[in-house]
Amino acid sequence: MRASRSVTTLLIFLIIGSTIVFHWIGWLQPVELFFRGLIVPTSSRMYQWTTKAKSDQTPFDRIEDLHRAYLDLEDAYTRSLVDQVRLRRLEEENQALRQQLGFIQAHHFDALSVEIIGKNIDPIGSTLLLPVGAPDRISIGDPVIVGDGILVGVISQVEPDISIVRLLDDAQSKVAATLYNKEKSIGVVEGGHGRQIQMNFIPQNEVVDVGTLVVTSGLESTLPAGLLLGMVETVEQEPYQPFQQATLRPPVVFRTIERVSVLRQASVISSQ
Amino acid sequence: MRTVITGFIFFFAVIVAVLLHMAALYVLPYPFFHMHVLFLFLLLLLLIWESGLVVWVAFFSFFTIELMSASQFGVLLASGTLSMLFGVWLYRDIFTNRSIFAAIALTGSVLVCFRTLYTLLLWPWIAIIDGVFLPWRVLAWPFFLELCFTVVAMAVCYLFLALLFRRFILFAPKRFYD
């Protein structure tokens, strides 16, 4: 009985070990493509169905909540009108400065727009699955954005037929960031805090206000500066700590993203 | 012919296991998506089949999941398959009274074994290669949620099995303990 168990254990260890080795060598690629081919189409359909179902849901249980949300929205709209005017003025100023400096265009990003076909398969991770891979010139570290420059994650794995995006709220995610405060404080935005993300290593003596925008600092060679990460929601400052930390609210809900753009590496490096 | 049918059932079990696991992650809201549906399915399969073949279903299911995971290749595969092997041994030698308590204890033990192996394999990888040091509380809370929800789901599923099949009993007869 004991001998038979030792043989079984040994056999399983051997098979697991060989599978890992064969994966790294690339001998298992046909088998991997077969299994992915079975799962990915279903995953894609399920993902589309669930994101659609989630976006159709109304998050209000009571009429009072709906009314309050309406008032908040009205307030936000008024503020956004003021912001729009300010933005237009800044745009004009910006354009004039760019002309002075001789810039024709700010960025030459080589972006690839892709539809998401799945998300994290491990409950403790936060990832997205994209139907593009190495043949599409995707490489590890490529920034993944939505909308007008909102960073949602970074490519963490590239296969011939799929790529995996590690979202900002994943526990292993780390991005060098800058606060749009007076001091332009720098820090590191990290995941692993549920739905929120946290900016750590902000120097203690610098002023961080709620509502301040946080963008990528450009200190990493693979990430361009100025991609929006979120807005400061709370600030934790302990007098005995060398650094303070801020909890950020990402501008998008990661669970409901349907389409993203991957900024391919060569264009990111040339833009810096 | 029998081998072909067994092979087909085996293949079907792998695909169903992976799809159920994915569907639960996609559909269930927080914190319910922490429930480990794949292990729940595999352990229910073990209770119904009572066969060591479940370890191979676990191997292929975790292999498929590994192909779509961001963690280093082999972490889920090794921890998942070895935990299921451990589960089969526990079911045969320790939790033998075939009651709801045995099913709950089996689920808890297998998940603890899985997450211990997972952490032991993942931690050195990400610390050495990625240079990321995960604080224990970042992993502990999701693991705790996973354990709670999976154990509760197992209890509910076992209740249904006990209602459907006479082989599944809720409580072992008293003479079992004598």
C-alpha cells in the first residue's frame, strides 16, 4: 500500500515536472493551443455576456439613492462645465507652447485596439485575457489603456495566441506614479487592496489632497509619462512613518471593461 | 468500448470543471467569486466516483487553467494536482465515515493544502524573479474568503446529494464511532 503510494506520488511529480519543462521548451505548444482553442471561445462569450449583464444593472435599491445620485450627477455636471472652460483655455495655452517648442505631435504611439476575451482565472488575481500575442508584436511590459489614456494594466504574459494583462488592482502590480500636486510627488501605485489601488512611498512632507489626479511618472522605460491612474480618495499620514500613502479610485471599473488598447513597446520608448 | 466511454467522460469532466470555474468567477459578485468552484467540483466528483481518476481530472483542469493564468507556469498545476492527491488519500484513510462533516473537513484540508503549496511555490518565484514581496495579509484575506465560501458551498451541495442519493448520509451512525 505504502509502496504503491510512493510510486503514484513519484509518477505525479515526474509528470508535473515534465509538463513544466516541456512547456518552457515549447514542446507542449500544440496541446496548449488545443486546450485554449476549446476554452477561449466559450470564455469570450461568457465574458461578453456577463459584462453586458453587469452594465445593464442599476445599482440602486431605493428611490432615495437614485435621487441622491441624480443630485450628485447634476453637481458633477456643473463642475465639469467649469472644468471644460478651464480645459479649453489650457488647451490653447498648451498649443501655443507646443508651437513655440516646435512639436508637431505629442505622441506617436503604435496602439492596437483589442476586445477582451476573458478575465482572471484565479480568484486572488486580477487579470484580463486578450486575443493577441507575440505575432502581433505584443511584448511583456506593454501598457494597456482604455479611453483617452487611462492606464488599466500592463502585459504580463505573451503566448502565440493570447496575452494576459495584469490589472492595476492585482497584488503583484507596481507602477511608478506622479501626483498632480504642487510638488509633483512621486510614488508607487500598487494593487492587492480589493477594488482600490494604493499609492505608496509618497514623501511625508509633501501635501496630498483628496481629488488630486495621479498619472504614470515615466520613470519606467516601458511606461510613458502622463497616463491617468486614478484620483486620490483618502490619504493616510502617520507622523512616525517616513512616507505617506493614498488610496486611489481608478477612473474605470476594471470588471466591466470590454475593449482596450495596447501601446506597443517600440512606440512607447521612442515617445519618451 | 469501455475505455472510450471512460475517456470521453474524463475529457467531459475536465472541460466542465474549467468552464464552471470560469463561469463562477465571471458571474458571481464580490466576495462570492472567491469560492473555488474547481475544487468544489473535483471533491464532489471524488465523493460520487470514489476513484483516484479525479487526480488526473485535476491535473488536466489545472493545466488548462494554468494556460490562462498570469502566475508562473507550474504553480497552479503542481499545487492543485498534489492537493487533490492529498484529498484522495484523506478520503480513503482519514475522513472515512462518509458524512457531511467528513465532506466539510475534506474540503477545508484540501484547500489549506492547496493554498499552502501555492504560496510556497509562488512566493520565491515572485520575490526572486519579479522582485515583489507580497505582504501576508494581501493573500490571507482572499484565502480565508475562499475557504469559507467553498466549505459552505460543499455543505449545501452535500445536502442536495443526500436528498438525491441514499448513499450520501448526513450523519454517520453512532456505532461508527464505537
